[in-house]
Amino acid sequence: MKIGISMPHSGFLTERGNITSIASKADILGFDFLTVSDHIVIPKYVDSKMPYAADGTFNPGDGFCYDPLTLLSFLSAVTETIRLVPSVMVVPYRNPIYAAKMISTIDVLSSGRITIGCGVGWLKEEFEVLDAHDFHSRGIVTNEYIESMIELWTQSLPSYRGEYIQFQNILFTPKPIQKPHPPIWIGGESEAAIKRAARIGNGWFPLSQNPTFPLKTNEQLNLSLGRLKKELDLRNKNIDGFDVVFQPSWANLSEYNINMINDNSSHIIENILELEGLGVTHVLFYFPKIEVAELHDVLENFADKVLNQLS
């Protein structure tokens, strides 16, 4: 089982020294991967329903958001082994040739440590500000963009002709270090996301909080994993070796339940092992927004009581 840490995406912990310190600490302690979120702009007025909130409400805060690929490039320079994951990159936001170049560059400079979390996006107003393709076509756009990036990463003379992206007669180097290309984790809980993961992904990356496609219980997750296995079987693919990345609700270790690490670390380990028995390969944890020195202590405690017991 691989264990990941969600990096802070707002507030004082995103300051240069703090976010560098957190990433470096997680790397040294043996976390397997870190994730960063993706927004380019935050519209001040939002009518779109947030899919991971029960009431659909989205809190834009002060609009602070790093570019995820730039941030991962920066964090690659202060870490050695931890894998680097945009979680998830909203694929339609970026020209795929440009995105493929950035990802390939990170892969080379990080010695092959990037995994690409890919999603279709949900914030219609952000699509409109960015002049991205039609929001309602985002599924098709995502498919074409991922396919075209794979073409760029794997072919000496790449060419692609789709409805939303076309190119030919170009040279694209450097290629990624990872072969045939960096792993692709498809985010989302819907039937379309499961099919996309089976067709063009190397992994499936759902969250537990989507009330439309709830995965709050192991039984619900197991049903969706059954659908994933069926889709993989249809494409003559085996779920063995296919990544399943999950962020269960109990892995959100906020300041209100952080004592779970001290008081009930055995329960955390039991939960992880139960997920492993279902076929989950990676679990993502959120940690509290507390002063960085305190957070270091929390991460060290987690490594001692959870990570080291799993290894």
C-alpha cells in the first residue's frame, strides 16, 4: 500500500518556506506521493454546484491558487523520492501540447517521479474565464487531450487529428523518462470516469465525498471497483497492476480528529488494510492546517505509528 499526503493549497502553509519544508519532511519520512490541487482562477461569483459538498456550496476563499505543474516542478527540486501528482489536473484548461511539454520536463528533471491525475473539471465559470472549450464537451475534450499527450510522449514523429486538437510534422523532445509515459490516474466517481480510466488510464482516483456517486462505505467502493474490473476486462486489461487511489473520509485528519494517530493508530492501519483487501493500492491523507513545526511533529508521529507499521 502506498500512502500520500495532500499538500496545503491555501493559507500560511503555502508560503515558500512552509510548503518546501512540508514536502521535504514527507519525502524524508517515507510518504510515497504528494498531491497538489488545480485552479487557475477562482471566479468571484459561482453558480456551479461543488460536486464534493453535500449542499453544493463552493467557498472561493481569497482566490489563492498556485499553478500545479509549476509548483510540482519547484517541489521536485527539494525532494528526492516522493512521487509528484497534480490532483487532479483539469485537462481541458491547458493546450495539450503545452501541458505535455511541462509534464515531460518535470519528469526528466525529477528523475521520473511525476504521475498525472487527470479530471474533466466541474467549475463552469472557470472554463468560461479561460475560454476553454465548451463546458458540456469537456469529457470528449479530455479524452482527446490525454490521447494527444500520449502520442507526443511516445512517438518520434507524433501526429493527432481530433475534433479539438490536431498536429502533425512536429518534433517533441525531451520525452519523459518513464516509459511508455508517466502514469495517468483518472479522477472522478461517475460511470464515464470509470470507463475513461479503463480505456486510457493507468489508475482510477475517486474521492469519497461525492453525494451523487457516494463511496463512503467499503461496500459502495467495492461495487464501483467491480464496475472498473468489468470495464478493464472488456479491454483485455487486468486490474492487477492497475492503480486504485482513494481518499476516504476517515483519512481527513483535521485538527479536530488528529488525536486518532495517538489514540487509535491501529484502527487507521486496519482501515488501510481493509481497503488493500478490496484492491486499493494508494490512500491519500489530509493533515491539519496548523503551525509548520506542529505539523512536522504530526507527520513524524504518523510515520512512526502508521507508515512504519505498514512497511
